[in-house]
Amino acid sequence: MEILIFVILVATAMIMEFIDAGLGMGYGTVLTPLLLSFDFSPVVVVPAVLFSQAMGGTIASIFHHRFCNVNFKPKTTNLQKIKNGLKKYGMVDSFKRGIPKDLKVVFAITFLGVIATVIGAFTAINIPKWLLKGYIGVIVLVIGFLLMSRKKFRFSWKKITCVGILASFNKGISGGGFGPVTTGGQVVAGNNYKNSIGCTTLAEGPICIAGFLTYTFLNGLTNYDLITALSIGAFLGAPLGAALTSRLNGNRIRIVLSIIIILLGGWTIIKLLM
């Protein structure tokens, strides 16, 4: 790969990760079709996007916690206290007492989401691309309009889990569609705006790795330069995106999220019809 192309890819991934970490969406949803338009093969693009986003999401989640957008810190990391708690309360109650809500949301998204990602990756090989793109576009549009309507929903763990399964399936199919559904879906399901963005970035890690490993198992890896360039860019853009989230207020975030989600969903459908 030529050095100029490599630098352009790094800069593009950095910008997209800045947006993704800041607003909880956009990296795979925008970057995947962009790379495909430059004649990169889908079997090369999707795993590269998945791996680099796993790195970017993990780094961004650390900074989201540092900037107090979310709280991922367990009540204790002392092994003896954890052991005593397990004896006293049992596994389930100890988890409920010792794990903060934001980390529980991440677990709810990823627990079945990893399986959904693998299923999505296998499904992508056997389903027409136009059908997949249309499906994702419609889902994203619906969530965008729900956010725009300002309708309030009561938080529930069942809703969060369903959001995670749906978004992860999208990720496994196309490399994109995770952020808009997960972030917007959490808000629709009753979670806070900044918390939703921070939880999405952390959940991206295991979800993307599951998809990456599945694609690698099915097709192998052929373009290490692309993976390297995107990973460097994602690594650089992640802290900046978390800083952006910390500076936005709730009302602005909802407006921005709803507009971006509607645009992404609409663009997906428009490209399908072109």
C-alpha cells in the first residue's frame, strides 16, 4: 500500500472514530460503505473495520469513564471482599450489588450480542446484500424518528438486551449498524444520553472481536495494511471523541443523535435505490 493512501486511511479512521466515540455511532456505518466505494473487497473491509473499531471502542470507553460520562468501576476489586460477598449473597446478588448500572448495561448488550454477531456474520454470506442494506436502513430510520419524537420510555433490562441482540446482528452482517441501534435504542429504552454513548463504546469491543474472528475463520485475512491503518486512526480518535461527549448537554445530544441516525438510515436506503 502506498504511503499516501495509508496516511489518508489513518486520517479517515481517526475522524470517524472521533465522531463514533463522541456520539456513539458512525464508524462502521459510514466507513464500511466509504471503503467499498473505493473498490476494497467486502471480505477485506468488514474484518478491518471490526478489528479497528474494537480497539477504538475499548480506548474510548476508558476515557468516557475518566471524563465521568459513565461509571464502569465496580464497588470493590479486593479479591477477599469479592469472595466474602459471593459466600454471603451468592453469584446473582453479588453481581447486582457490586457492579455499577453502566457496566450491567454493557453485559446486557454483549451477553447474547456476541452470539447474534456470529449468527449475523454467517447470515451475511447467504443473504442478498440489497435485503441486508434495506433491513438496516429501516431499523435505523425507525430509531431516529423515535428519538426525534422525544417520546419517553421506561428503562428495562429486557429492552436493553433486545437492543443489543438486534444491533449486534447488524454488526455481524455488515460491519455497521451497531452504533445507531445501540445508542439510539438505549435512549429509547430509557437510558441516559451520555451513559448510552459510553456503554456503546465499551460494548463494541467484544462484539467487534466476535465478528472479526468469525470473518477470519470463514475467509482468512488478506490486507494487513488496511487493518493497521484503520487501527492507528481509531486509536488516535477515541480519546477526542470521549472529550466531545463530556462537553455536550442532554438536549443537544438527543437532537444531534436523532438527526444523524435519520440521515444514516435515509442514506442507506437511498444508496440501495440508486
